[in-house]
Amino acid sequence: MRVTIKERYANELTYEVCRCIAERLNLPLDFEIQYKKGNGRYVLLEHDGFKYYVIVSRLSADARDAFLNQYVTTVLGEYVDDKSFVKKLYVYVLDKSQKAKAKYIVDGYRMLKTMGINILNIDELRMEINPYVTFEDWKNAQDKMREYNKGNNASYAIEDEEGGYTLFGKLYGANGKDAAMTACMLACIAKSNDTFVRFIQVCEHGTEEISSTDKKLLQSFGVIIDSGAIVLKGKAAGKDKSTCRHQDEFKYNLWEKYGDKKCYMCSCDIESNIIASHIHRICDIDKSGLPEAEKRRQAVDADNGFWLCANHDKLFEFGNVTYDMCGDLVINPSLKSNQTDFVKYITEKYGIEKAHFTAGLKVYLKIHNNRVHLGI
């Protein structure tokens, strides 16, 4: 039997580790390890024309990505590129302690299971791993983890108005590898639901584009990679689009300001029914005569919008509801009494939260109120 590992992992992927893996696979235990240059934290075992790729975790589950997730797409990419007919892909976990059972670590196991990748020594963890069956299943798990760990913001996904899934993936370091893995996992869910995944690239720390290897992998999974790039926290723009709309960047900025897609005026959180709604309309920004850079800034500015359901989006656009300069909800007095009753019936939130009522938002709100002839 031939066993191969990459030189850079020689100190951790020892003969004993390889022997344990071979034993799990019911393979011969008489082998010598061959070393190759390159990346990929895995053991490749070849026997009787069959190839076994086994991704191996770090020794300690101290961090979600550093423990396992950041290595998955590198190995998965090599696995997909290998055109051998008889091959299999597994994971082997070195840390079987309680740390390896933390919620954010288990999330990684579930993502692997969703992609059809099993953990060879799952019995040593003494737990059952279930795949994510639906987008909502995965999203709910992410929300719970964010409650547990407020800093868990590497990847953010929404169900868009077209029925597909849009993933906003940060590109730098371990975040980038985790985002690529998440995209592959969501593609598996999307395929079972006959829909699609769009990957929106989020620039940070000088990164401007997903790595070529991860890009190739995502495309093999059917993920649609947006040709533009999102600017994170107002840094220099990456590849631009042909208009000033930049709707995906606007959505990302709304998420950073307001959180998950949920109507600001009511409790509706059916994501496909929630719109990234501008206060100062795009069509008016387009006609403003401002420099293109300023048009773009206004188009993506989180202060220039709310998450609104389809009902409240139209009510707001046509001035049937708005906010005054104190942040209080105003219902247009020209509405009939039964119409006013309907607006009150579907509305739960009657003011802008103090943290959201910024100076920038007030500027856009004044423009909006003047446009709908409610100079309040």
C-alpha cells in the first residue's frame, strides 16, 4: 500500500496517525510514508487501484476554522480534480475531547455530513452527526451560534427574492476557506431543492478576489460567483459594476447595521419577502448629477435604507408611511380611515431605534419626505 502526505504536515501526520486511519479503512498496515511538497492537510492511501483521501484535523480543537474547516476546500479541490474512478473522501479527527464537541465545531461536522463527507472515527466522539437538510435548518443553527458567540460573523447568507441563496463570504485567511466550504455545503442543499447559490465576495485586508483554486471548486459545485467584489467597511473598491445600484453591497451593509433580514416595521422575517429598501431612491440618485463616486456611496450606504417587507416597502416608497425628523412613524393623513386601520394592523414598530437614527439617515429621510410631499 502507498501512503502519501505533504511535507509541511510531517510532524503531525505521523506514522501512528496513518496507521490508525488505515486500520479504520480495513487496509494493510505495512506501508511506508511518501512525502510531497504542496498544500493539503490530508493522508492519501492507495491500495488495489482505490484511493482514499482523508482530511485530518489539528491536534486540538481550540478554534473552529483552525481545527478543521480551513483545510477542507484545499483537499476537496484536489479530490475533485482527481479523475480516478474509484476514490473516497473522509475526515479523521485527532482531538476527541470535549473541546471537539463545542457547538461551533459540531457545525463543521454537520456541514461535512451535508456534503456527504463522513468522519472515520465518529464513534470516538460518541455523538451522532446529522446533515443540514434545508437552508432554514442551517440558518437557524447559525443564529443560535451567534447568540453564543457574537463574533461568529465570517459568513452571512440570505434567501433572496428569486428563491436562491446568496452567501456573502469574507475572503481573508481562514474566513475565506470557511466561506468557500459554506458555499459548497449550501450548493448541496440548493441542488436538492432545485435552486442556486450566489457567492458574493467580501474584500478585507487587501484581498480582492477568491483564490483561483477555491473559485474552480465552487464552480464545480455549481455556485455562481459574482464578478464584482464587495467593499468591507468603506475601503477601496474592487471590481465595479456597470450601474450605481450595487444592490448586493447594499444588502451586506444593511445586515451589518440592522442584522438579519426582518422588516423594520413589522415582525415579518420570511427572507424571500424582505426587500433591501432605499430611503432616497436609486432612480433619484441616478438623476442627481452627482459624481459617480458619490452616487455609489449613497447607493450602498446602510443609512439610506431599511429591511422592509413587500407591504411596507411600497407603503414607504409612496409616502403612505414614513418617519418624522424625531424618528416617529407617521401615517399619511390623506389615507382613508379603513386604510389607516389596515396600516396600523400590519405595523408593530412605530419608531426608529436610537442606535439606528444617525445623522446620515436623517439626511436621506428629509429628502424622502420632501419627495412624497410630507415635509415633516
